[in-house]
Amino acid sequence: MKVAIDCDDAGLPLKPIIVNHLRSLGVETVDLDLTAQTKVDYPDIGYNLAKRIAAKEYDRGILICGTGLGMAMVANKVEGVFAGTCHDTFSAERLCKSNNAQVLTMGARVIGPELAKSIVSAWVKSEFEGGRSQPKVDRMRELEGQEVAKSKSTGAPVVPKAC
Ligand code: RB5
């Protein structure tokens, strides 16, 4: 499994701990480190990683910000990518087993490094189970396809403006 990881300024203390942990588990890990190249906030960092997942450069991704929420929101805007914020090991397992999501997001201001490492261990071990979850995941993809087709035909932006 090849995993890409990145974070914003709020995630900087946690990211190296997770990189080392992934490598100690034998997971091939690439730190995209977009923040080191240019000063950008979580929307562009999350978008960059999610586009690379969609392009199948990496199998999975981890995004860390203050809460994990903004990173999940932006990653879910990319067609073909499912992301979820997990701050417990059960959710991290279900993110893969039930939801077939490729991207895990965590909040460095919400959890400590030891819990974050346990979450990552649970996530790495988990694979999509199919079965009763398959039609639900298929339906999410179908709805996503409808939204993309609609925005292409109307010229409306894929990312709508907030209220
Ligand atoms: C800081 O920019 C903070 O808003 C960010 O790290 C994240 O928590 C957003 O969801």
C-alpha cells in the first residue's frame, strides 16, 4: 500500500509522528509537504492530495489539520475520492470496511499522538468488505456522477458557493 500524507500549519506537530509510525508499520509513505514549497492553507493542501489519489498516484491518503474537518470537506469535493474524519479506532476501521474511503483525516488539535497512531494502525489494517456495503457505496458514486454531469451540462461550478 502506498500512502500520501500532508497537513496544514495546525497539523505540523503531528505529521512527522504519523509518517514515522506508518513507516514502522512497513507502509510506503510519501510526505507531499506542500506547505514547505509554498504557503497555502488546508483547502489547497487537501485538494492537492485528493487529486493525486483520484489519479491513482497513491492508494490512500492521510490529511491532518486542526480539526480534520476542513481537510475532509475539501477532499470530498474531488470526484472519485471519499474522505472521513476519524478520532477513534472503530470509525477508522469502518471508514475502510464500510465506506471504502481512501482518505483519513484527523485533527491535531483534537487528539494526541498516541491515539492518532492507534487510529492509523486500525486504518492500515482495514480493507473494504463489500457485501451489504457495496450497493450503498455504489449509490454514493452514482449520485456523485449525477452531480458532475449536471455541473458539466449547466456550467455550474462543481464546488458551490457557501451561503
Ligand atoms: C486552521 O487553519 C484550522 O482552521 C484548520 O487547521 C482546520 O482545523 C480546518 O478545518
